[in-house]
Amino acid sequence: MRLQNKVTVITGAGHGIGKAYAQRFAEEGAHVVIADIDEKAGQAVADTLGNAGLSTWARATDVRSYPSVEGLMRESVDRFGRIDVLLNNAAIYVTQQLWKGPVEELPLEEWDRVIEVNLKGVFLCCRAVIPIMKRQKSGKIINIASGTFFSGSGNMPHYTTSKGGVVALTRVMARQLGPWNINVNCMTPGSTMSEEVVNDEIVKRREAGITQRCFSRIEKPEDVVGTALFLASADSDFITGQLLVVEGGAIMH
């Protein structure tokens, strides 16, 4: 098992790809902390994994709130003794009715809503976990960006900006935290079929990018979790400050 007894905090783990991360990490031996603003969904994931004999714990967490995030990290240490991995997965995307359109028409409150979760939320989680990892002199931080950072596509100025900020923050933290043996990396899943209820509109949206890929099919959560596992495991101990693109060849950089 590649994460045997590693304590892993995953934000947004109650739904979608976050749920897939939680399952795979737990299967690989990790103690998985499922942090989600949707308390019922997070607990349901923890119950399912726990009933399968895996080690999980769910805690309702709002990544926009530093007291909530600080409490998450503190209680995780109280329960498990340490934090080895932080996977910053929580974000607002099209599954949360993301606004699309030109920059000059973007509502100010919509800009704030997306930046607060997608960028500030990552910053707050990192800010809370870094002192813990520094004391340990070890840790893995994995941030989730987006291929729209490269292309500017999608008509989502606030979303794309937030994900570009995540890439920049990743690189700054990698340089700052190297002396403490803390790895900070980033990955970009492509348009992934992560919805729990799928209809024709969702299929059409997920199929839209297929022609740009080397692999001509819809991306699934199972296509993404292996890269996160690699970044969380000892196999990536000498990798930091990097952005790994998991988009079936749609983007090459």
C-alpha cells in the first residue's frame, strides 16, 4: 500500500472527483479526512468507506473560513497525530452553476464568490497546515488547477484567474517550504465526468473537448486519481513546484 498510515486531508471530498480521491487514498492505506461544506455528503462518503473497513473521518468544513479550516487541521492532528498530505480539491466549477461571459459583464459578487473558494480557500488551508508540516519536517501539498490556465478557454474569467493563482501559489510555496522537506505540487484534471446524476446536457458538455485529446473519450475520475496518488506518495519525493496535466493529451507544455 503506497500510503500506509499516511494522514491525508482532502477538501471537497463529499462529491465528484474528491470522493474518488478519498476512496483510492483509503484503499492505499491512508487515514482519510473528508472535509466538505456539505456535511451529509461528507459523512456518507466516510460511512461507505468505513463500512468497507477503511480508515476515514468526516468533518464539515468551509474553506472560506479560517476558523473552520484551522479547526479541521487541529482536530485532524488531535485524532491522528499528524498530517502527511493535504489535497486542496474544493472548488466552484460548472457543477455549481458557474457564471460564463465576457469580463466586462462579470458580476462583482460572482468574482468574489469564485475567488474566495478557489484561491483564497487553497491559501487558507495551506496557511493552516504548513506549521504542522514544518514541525514534522515533512508533508505533501497537492493543489488542483485547470487547463483553462493555459488556453484561457471557457469564458470563465474568474474561474480561470483563480486557477492561475493556484499555480502561482504552488510555485511560491514550493520554494519557501523546501527546507522543511515539504513538497508542493499542482495538477490539472481535464473536463471530467464527475457528476453523480448524468443527463444528456452533461454528456454533451463533457464530450465537447474529446476532439482535442489524444485519447478520444470522456475523462473519468479514475483517470485522475492515480496522478494525485503519485504526488502524495514517496514516489514523488524529489518533485516539487510542478504542474502535471492530466487531460489525455489535450494540452502539452
